[in-house]
Amino acid sequence: MSERTTPQSSDRLQRFDASDERGATMVEHALCLPLLLMLLIMAFEMMGFIFQAQTLQFTASSVLRDASVDPTLDVHSAVTNKLRSFAVGFGDGDQITYCPLSVFDSPTCRPGTILTGAPKQVMILQIVRRARTVAVPLLSRLDLQFEGQAIGKNEPE
């Protein structure tokens, strides 16, 4: 015995399909679109963090270059002043939390404290800057910090 579809049951099925489609669209709008928006915001945040990390690396490298040219340069104040010159993302530059400078004489590799400008002197500068805390929905708060490290060798010309 074959089952026939009456006009009433056919209408019920069509209404059920339309209601199911509306429900799926509501779920899509309620869940998927906010998640996509959150991912887009996180992508822009990460691009900003990458820019700040690159700026720190450039700062460390340029200060080492200046220090190898001018042995009397105060490296710590030079780093702070250089970071202040990059106004974007760095406030007034006082957010540097750790800025040691190690100077090694290549043959002996003993740490020193004064930049003498001697040939073949290797200088290592590390900057660690604490970044702002980022609140990411559905995840814990991210506490990020950036490190910029540069190694320069004072080669005689």
C-alpha cells in the first residue's frame, strides 16, 4: 500500500522546512557572525603586536650601531630616547622594564660593562617591554610582552 501525500500534510512539511531554515539562519547569526568578528579583531591586534615587536628589534639594532660608532654613548638612555621617538604604541617610552647591555670581547668572551669601541667587540642588547593586557572573549586574558634583541659586532673599517 503506497502512502499518499495529502495537500494538508504537504503544507505541513513545507512549513516545517521553512521554519527549520529560519532556525538555522538564527543560529548562524547568533553564533557564527560574532565568532568571525572576534577573529577579525584578534587578527588586527596581532598585526599591531607584530609591528611593536619589529619596532623594538629596529630600536635595539640602531642603538647598537650608534654605540659602536660613539663609545661614550649611554646606551640605556639612548634606548629610552629612541623608543620615545616612535610615538605609536609606546606611550612615553617609560614602559621598558628590562634593558641590560652585555659587551663581550670576542677572543675572551668575558662580559664587560663599558662600551669601549674596540674592534671585534660584540654587543648584545635586550629590551623587554610589557604590553597591554588584551581581553579576548571566550578565552582568558592575554598578558603579552615583547622582546627585542640585537647582536652587533664592531668591525674595523
